[in-house]
Amino acid sequence: MRDFNYHRPADVSAAAALLAKESEAKLVAGGMSLLPSMKLRLAAPSDIVDLGAVGALKGIKVEGKEVFIGAMTCHADVAANADVKRVLPALAELADGIGDPAVRHRGTIGGSIANADPAACYPAAVLGLDAVVETTKRKIPADSFFTGLFTTALEPGEIVTGVRFKAPDKAKYMKLRHPASGFAVVGVMVAKYGSNVRVAVTGAGPSAFRVAAMEKALSANFSAKAIEGITIPHADLMSDIHFSGEYRANAVAVMARRAVAAMG
Ligand SMILES: Cc1cc2nc3c(=O)[nH]c(=O)nc-3n(C[C@H](O)[C@H](O)[C@H](O)COP(=O)(O)OP(=O)(O)OC[C@H]3O[C@@H](n4cnc5c(N)ncnc54)[C@H](O)[C@@H]3O)c2cc1C
């Protein structure tokens, strides 16, 4: 790991000022993704701006069907929150299935979505639950947030302040868990809002995506049978030594059917 300057601002505007001043500075939230990449020298920031003391970025607010999660809220807090469990249980379950207890107590929702790891779970929730990502500069709808492999619509110096979810009538996240890390080989969030259904996939492609054919079929007939014949083209999916694109495409179909079946 290379040397760096360490900063621990007390509020968001001080953090933003540090990012604006140091062009090679990087935010750190839980450090669960950034620190390993620094150790591997895939990232070598001149300055680390630690958001750990910015209390305003931490916490959960549930009002009616709206669930707001502050960027610095760790996965374990989302998983354990009684209001989230009541209004949006699929999100609490997703958070509870991330990595292991150490990762869940350090990793944050802001860090996870800003990092946009193709195998991360939260991107499926953000897209599937029609969320809005709030930042120091604007509000970004889920459909335009994830732009590619480890890339998002965030501009340099822009800080995620929180994510606002709309609780659906019902939702379910189904993950084929990587046996070593817990990351999603494939994860599918299915959410039903009245007669509209959203289906969002993570783990399979370079970034999370929605499956329009499944959404249309489920909006007409909300049953696992309705999506039985729908296949996912695998040419653009990720292939690695563990799982081929073809395997992942099949897993998307299976996980989507299981999610719908589990919702009854
Ligand atoms: C062993 C292991 C298993 C894991 N398993 C899973 C899993 O099953 N599912 C899953 O979804 N994830 C998994 N993760 C990832 C984990 O969820 C981390 O929480 C996530 O990758 C990053 O969150 P963080 O808070 O640690 O971010 P950091 O590592 O601190 O930061 C990540 C990136 O986001 C940027 N950033 C951080 N906060 C902000 C902000 N507020 N605004 C703008 N940019 C910001 C940083 O500059 C950095 O580039 C796993 C990680 C490990 C190490």
C-alpha cells in the first residue's frame, strides 16, 4: 500500500471541500472494498477522506411506504431495523445476506452502490425497488445510476448522502451465493407495485440490469409459470473460471422464478 494523507471531517461540506481540493483524494466509508484494492495497488489515492465521523450520513427513516437509508448506514443496521423489516422486509433480508458479520458491520450502503461491484447485492435492490440515490449535488433515479462495470453516474467529488426506497406491495430477493465470499453469482430482486412489476438482476452482467420481458409477463400474470419460457441472452453476461455466462443466464431465470414463487 502506498502512503496517503488521512482526513476525518466532521460534516459533509468539509468532506466535499477536501475532495475538491485534492484531485487524487478518495472517500472511505466501511473500507471493505477500498482497502483491499489499495493493498493490491489497484487504487492509490493521495488522500483518504474518512466519512466515519459524519453522523448526519448515518441512520434510517421510515415514513409510510418510504424508506430512507443514510449512506453511512452499515448492512447490519439495515438488517436489524424493525421498521425496515416491517415495511420492506426484502431489503432487510438482502442486507442480512451480505458477506459475513464483519463485512455487514463495516460495509455501508453508500460505499456499496458507489463502488458498483457487479456482484454486489444492493444494486439489485436500488434498481428493483425503484430507488432514488441522493447526493450532495442531486437526486439520481435508479435507472440512470449504474452505468457499467464499477462505474456509476456519480461525478468527481459527488458524495452519496442516502438512498430513498419506495416499499412495494411485496418483494423478494433471491441470491445464488458465491460459496467463498457470499457475493452474488446471481441475485434477482422482484418487486410488485400494484399491477407493475420490476425485476432487477445483479451478479450476471457488468452492472445491474432490469429484465423487461419478465416485468411484462409478471405484470400481466404474477406467477412463476408466467416467466417459465423466458430466457436471458448470455452473450453479454460475465464469464469466469467459476461460472460461465450461460450458467449465469440460467441462474437468473431460476432465481426469478423462485423469488416469485416465494412471494405466493
Ligand atoms: C469478504 C467480503 C464479502 C462481501 N460480500 C458481499 C455480498 O455478499 N454482497 C454485497 O453486496 N457486498 C459484499 N461485499 C462488499 C461489502 O458489501 C462492502 O460494503 C461494499 O463493497 C463497500 O462498502 P464500504 O462501505 O466498505 O465502502 P468503501 O470500501 O469504504 O468504499 C468503496 C468505494 O465507494 C466510495 N464511497 C464510499 N462511500 C461513498 C459515498 N457516501 N459517496 C460516494 N462514494 C463513496 C469510496 O471512495 C470507494 O471508491 C463483501 C466484501 C467483502 C470484503
